[in-house]
Amino acid sequence: MRIFDISRKLVNGMPVWPGDTAFQYEVSWPMEESGSVNVGRLELSTHTGTHVDAPFHFDNGGKRIYELDLNLYIGPARVIDLPPEIESIGVKELKDIDLDGVTRVLFRTLAWKNGTVFPEKIPHIEPELAPYLAKKGIRLIGLDVPSVDPIDSKELPAHHSLNANGIHILESLILDEIAPGEYELIALPLPLVDGDGSPVRAILRQW
Ligand SMILES: N[C@@H](CC(=O)c1ccccc1NC=O)C(=O)O
Ligand SMILES: [Zn+2]
Ligand SMILES: [Zn+2]
């Protein structure tokens, strides 16, 4: 079985959402001091690199990370190629694609071209797409950009619409090397009891 790692590397200096906590890893207790082991310490935002959003991220009454059903994050997923330089992702982009039986879709936009800097402009999900996907039975969408809404959006209409339609969100995947098709997705969030989001190690498997 082949495994494709679709996660962004967590490394000091990596791009983060404008104004958010910089990612920092350090060996805070080195072997020379502890006498036996190296022990690291992390400082990071819950929206660092490849991550899932909990509804609490954009809704004070929404579910926290630990309350999310792990079945969402393990199972069959369809990778869909979108046209280059696409402005937004709506029903018209998907109407000719048969989504019957698909519960997880990953959109490959390739819009985040330079992974060392945070993108200024990204294709976003049109809020009207959420009820369409929900009707098809989709429970999770993933993208290779850091948000389902425009970067400068404060209202977050796509986040809200997806949540209202029972669709969960996986952001900042790396899908450059992934051919469109059927895979098994595994992208489990950490058991952050009160979390609004969580980094994940996202992989695709294919027989
Ligand atoms: N909605 C984005 C993140 C986001 O909006 C954000 C992340 C960190 C710090 C501030 C943020 N938004 C501020 O308006 C996401 O879901 O990852
Ligand atoms: Zn997020
Ligand atoms: Zn988000």
C-alpha cells in the first residue's frame, strides 16, 4: 500500500496566519542538562500548517476539537482537481462531477504556490456550495489553501455555511503530488479538550 504525506512540515519560520502565533520548537531541556534525554517545547497556534477547524473556531456555541467524531477524519476520500487560477469554488465547478457515495472531498487548487510565505489571495468556497455538497452526502472537505473563506473575510460565510450543513473542514493540505482519484484519508486531530482547531498529520493511502 502506498502512503502519501499531504501535511505541511512544522518548522521554525514556517508561514502562519497574519498576526497569529509564530511556530516555535526548541529543545528546552537538552541532554547535557537533563543527563539522559532531549526534551522539546512547542509554541504554536491551533491553526498551524495542515489542521482541522472545530466549529468553536467561528461559533462560541460550536463543538470543540475533542467532541468531533473521529470517523470524519478516517475513511474514503476523493481528490478533485480544480482549474488553475480559479477565483472561487461553487456549484458550477462541481456540477459535472459525480459525487454519489463520496463522503470526503479534497480540492486540489494548487493556488498556494510558494509554501514558504503565507498566501495573500486564495480561492474560497462559495457558501451556496455547502448545501449542495451536504445533499450529496459529503461530511468533510479539505483544501490545499489555509481557509475556506477569503483571507480578509471577517464574516466567514463559508465556515458558517459548511458547519450549518454538517460539513467539517481540513485546511492547508499539500496536494501537489496527488493525482485526482480515490484514496483513504487519515487526518486525526489531537485530543485538545477545549480546542478550536488542531494540527493533524494528514495522509492518503491507496492500494
Ligand atoms: N479562519 C482561518 C483562521 C483565521 O481566521 C485566523 C487564524 C489565526 C488568527 C486569526 C485568524 N483570523 C482573524 O481574523 C482558519 O480557519 O484557519
Ligand atoms: Zn483553521
Ligand atoms: Zn478555517
